[in-house]
Amino acid sequence: MIQRVQSIWLLLAALTLTCMLFLPFLTKNVNGSEFSVYTNGLHQSISGNEGDALVVTPFLPLFISNIAIAVLCIVAIFSFRNRTIQKRLASVAIILTLGLSFWGFNYAQKIPGGIEGANYGIAAFLPILAILFCALAIRGIRKDEQLLRSADRLR
């Protein structure tokens, strides 16, 4: 049953969460410096006479939790033999993704001047997509359970 549709949805959720590692939540220009919030930290690009400098304030717990949620989605794919555990793992991934997005925007408040006037990046919308993929995976798991129940009734 590893080839079922919920495996595809969970893989897409894991890929979406992995893309969040490389794309900024938001960017803002403040006094000639560009601030970008990634899950691995607050990046500040300073333009000067000698070129560009990059200063990074790390957000290690946010980075680790982003990777952990993506790994959780991968683990859910390989727990296809036990559909209840697979459904629970996908539900936990949804809850943790919600927490990750709120936590990321909490870290975004560390930009000088706050997030007012900031440009939201594509990573700000990826948690919604990951939650959607996990919800679709749960729906696929439920359909598998219903299919097996109906097959058991026929025996």
C-alpha cells in the first residue's frame, strides 16, 4: 500500500516543508540594509563600499523543528502498514506546522521596525500548502480504511 495516494500527499508535504528552509518568510529594507527571515535565521545584507556583507542571527530551534516536521511526514509515508499511526502522524504534522508558522512569525518580529511594511515571501504561504497536503493524506488514509472495511464485509 506504499504506492497509495496518501504517500504522494505526504511526500509533497515533506517537500514543501523542505522548501521552507531555502525561501524567506519575509524581507524588509531598513536604512539601506535588507533583512530577510528564513527558518534558519535572520539574514541582514549590508551594502557598503567593499561589497555586500551578510550577517546572520541564527534561529536554531526553528530550523531543527522545520526539519523534524519534514522528517515526520517522511516517517508517516513508511508507516503504511498501520493506518491509524499514519493518520496520527499526519495530524501531528498539521499541528506542528501550525506551531512552526506562528513561531516563525514570532521570530520575524525581531526585524528592526517590526513586520510593518515588510514583503512576505513565498515561505510565508508554504505552511498552508503543507497543511493542505497533510489533510489530503488523512482523507486518503480514511478512504483506504473504508475500502478495507467494505472488503471485510463481503467475506
